[in-house]
Amino acid sequence: MELSGTHMIYRRSGKGYLPHQRAAQNAAGWVGDRFFRAIARAGRLHPQADPSLHGVEVIHDLSYAPPGDREKSRAHRLDVYRPTDAGEGMPTVLYIHGGAFHSLSKDTHWIMGLAYARQGYLVLVINYRVAPRYKFPAAAQDVARAFTWTVEHAAEFGGDPGRVIVAGESAGANLATSLTVMACFDRPEPWAAEVPATGVTPAACLPACGLLQVSDTERFTRRRSLPGFIRNQIVRCEAGYLHGARLGQGGADLADPLLVLESDEVPARPLPPFFALVGTRDPLLDDTRRLEAALRARGADVEAKYYDGGLHGFHAVPMLRNARRSWRDQFAFLDRVLARA
């Protein structure tokens, strides 16, 4: 990192990315984005994808932008999923989609909203600003704003604003963990202060197959060899999200929430229970292992599940046995946590 005025500019160490490396990363991102969008569109064609068949209604495209914000783009939109027969006081899930910080949206992650709502949860699935156009901390700022909006408005849809569960997968797992760090630690970033200002700490944090440290993504290839396409997808997260970002107070901490949890910094408010899931064939597996170790060292309530043979994001494919098992495990964990809330 290099200093620039009162800010730091995030620079990748070494000689930087060569043109052919950037081209490979961009190609990997383009193919991955198209692949997952195609899966999401195909899934919507399945007869069982209709939310009404599951007693769920969906309210689309609500803005969570702060009042007076002139940039009321689709980046600051969310969809609400709620059971049609539910009353008041439902536990509320704030779901943050993955996509390497570069792509995908609430629309590609409709199955997550449906899965939680079928079990009696009020669910808010959000968009946020993505790289490379919007560097860190834009996405983290957006999830902070979305959390505040959730606390302020959950009751309007039958949710309990005092029981907000934050969840996400991959990049969304990073942002869910970062949001939990904002809620529990006294942070120097002025924009992070709106999270503890709500007076609500997440009831639970559910990071799935998370990239929990965006800096030094080459660490994954130092441990073992990865196929070029997968390596390029992982490195692209750091290159697009952090490279060239202007870092204020706190630096890149909230892009690397795992490092905060591995530090000796004492939280100002107790950490919530964590449920972390990952497949054993996920190239990001080590970050979940480190998260579990860090939380256990802090004496936090953590349940980590490792699904044999599971690939990255396997739990989003409901026909897989491991996916169905992972959802049963999540709901059993939430039943336990919410029973004592």
C-alpha cells in the first residue's frame, strides 16, 4: 500500500499484473458470470420455482439508498421474500449475494430468498455496487446501509428488527462477516458507525464458502496448485476490488474481516453465533478453517460444517444431496440459536 495524501492506495506487491494475466482474469470472470446467470435463468423455468407454490410472496426492487441519495441505481435495491401466512415478529435474514465482488445480483440469487422464506423467515436479498467500477469500500458501505434499512423497515413486512441474521456466500460471505465485524468492533471508518448505531447486533452470521480475506489471494496457490481458470477467478477478486482502491481509516480491514477476527483486538460487543459451511473441494476451504479456528480461540459460538466432495457454491444446487444436507444443518443451527434469543 502506498500513501496518497491522507489516504492509502492499495497496490499489489511485485511487478503487477501483466496484460495477458489481466486478459485471463477478465475472460474467467466473463465466463463465470455468464455460466451462473444461465443457471439462475434456467432454474426459474422449473415448475417448482414459482414462490407462490411454496406459500411465499416477493416484493421486488425496493430502494435502500439513504434519503436524498441521488444515485438511486439498481445497486441500492433489494427484494423481500416473506411467507404469505406469516404473522409478525419473523426472524429476518439479510442475504448478500456472491459473484467475486464483480458480478451477479439479487436476481441470480432468488433461490436463497425462497429457501429461507419457505422456513418462515422474512428475507431481504440485496444488490450492492460491484467492482471494478466501484472499488472497496463501496460494497461494504452498501451492506452497512442495507443493514440499517433492514432494522428500520423489517417490522413493516412482519419481521423482527431485533433478530436480523446476516448471510451470504463467497464474496457475500466476506461482506456478511465484515458487517458482523462492524457491528461488534469499534471501527475507525466513519461510515461503519451506522451499524452499531442501530443498537442491533446480528443474531447470527452465516458465511458460506467464503473468501474472507481479499488481500493476498495468491496464498491459495502457494499451498497447492489450482487450475488456471479457478486461480484467475480468485485473483480477479483482489485485482478488481482492492487494486487501486483509496483506503481511509482502517485501511483494508473490512475487506479482510478474517484478519480482524484473527487479531487480538477485543470486540466492544459480543460476537454472535456463526455457522460456516464449505465443501472439501472448494479452493477457498482454508478461509473457513481459519475462521473456525479464530472464533474458537475467542470463545465464540461457531459451528463449521465441511461437506465431503462439495465444490464452491454447491449448496445453491438443491438437487445435490450435500446441498440438501447443508440447508438442514443451517436451519437446525438457527433453530438452536433463535430458541435462546
